[in-house]
Amino acid sequence: MRIGGFVKQSLIDWEGVLAAVIFTKWCNFRCGYCHNPSLVLPILLNRRADLDEKTIWEYLVQRRGWLEGVVISGGEPTMQPDLKDFLQRLKSLSYRVKLDTNGTRPDLLEELIVRGLIDAVAMDVKHLPSLKYYARITPNITPEGIHRIRRSISLLRSSGIEYQFRTTILPDIHTPEEQRRLAHLFAHDPYEVHPFRHPGEEGILSDYYPVRQA
């Protein structure tokens, strides 16, 4: 996989689980508030060499029995063509696996669940799942993309595995009424909202790639 970041141990990326975190490169969205533009924009992600996968595997092998899990984040991990092979190898080391995703590849998500390659999913719900609202967040959303996002929401609800929906709230994008509608939509799900916090010197994606809001 194309890996742009690696956290050796974390207690905040998977509640109750001591986990390593792997950040993959590339994403099919262009959310203006994204904190990881270096993992999203080709002009940035190709400036820095990918992390050495062999070194990461050596660390994970050594930490078996101490680390409990591995979180695969990004970017958008489902864009990686060898994701299934990577997850299979993690499971062969007896690691629990959590996947962070935007939900745009429900067929792959279902396959990973059915094959037992993931134990938990955190799905970023950018806004109310319709073209009108998602277009405020990312300029390249399509009707088919919305359909896939809705399928992923339904899939996770019926999957039987641990899952969570989460939304980053931007005051100028998510109105109080829309926030109430989101809370109602996910009232019976594990759901978290996070206030947007500017990362500071590292910047956000819109600093490099201006996003025209709908």
C-alpha cells in the first residue's frame, strides 16, 4: 500500500484498544477542511516518499501480544488496490482491525466484513446524505456517490460488527437545523460530532486546492 503516515501506538483512534495507526495516501474526495492534504493531493503526496512497508511490518510483528489492533486511515484506504491483502496479513498476525472510510465503496466494505478482515468501521458522514449537502463539502461528489454512501450506512447498521458514524461540524457549512437533522438521522447509531479545529501551520486542503461551495 501507499503509506504516508504511521503512529506506533494510540489510545484515541479506537476507544478501548491500544492500536497502531496507518495513514494511506490518496482520496477520492476533496473536502476543504481536510487536515491531511499531503495524503490527498497528488502534487503534495508525491513530494514525500512513501513509508517503507517492510519496516512497518517488522514493528507490527515485534509488537504482537502487546498492541491489540491496527487502525487503517487516510486519505481513503479503500482506494488502495492491495488493501485486502494487507488486511489479511494483519489478521494472520492476530490483530484486530479498524477501518476509517468515507463510505463510497460499499461493495468492498461488504466483502471485508463478510471475510472477517475488519472488526470495526468508523465512517465519516460529511453532511446529510444527499447531493445538495455533500456538494458543500466536496466538489466531486456525484449522485452515484451519494447512493453508495447510503448503501454503506445501511450495510453498517445491519453488519453486526462495531461501527461508528461521525461528522466534523463547520459552523458556516452545517446550520443548527441541519445538525439537528443529522442527530435525528443517527439517533439510534453510535454517532459523534467533532468541531472543526484548524491544524495551524500544517494547513488544510483548501489552502492548496480552493473549494467552491455550492
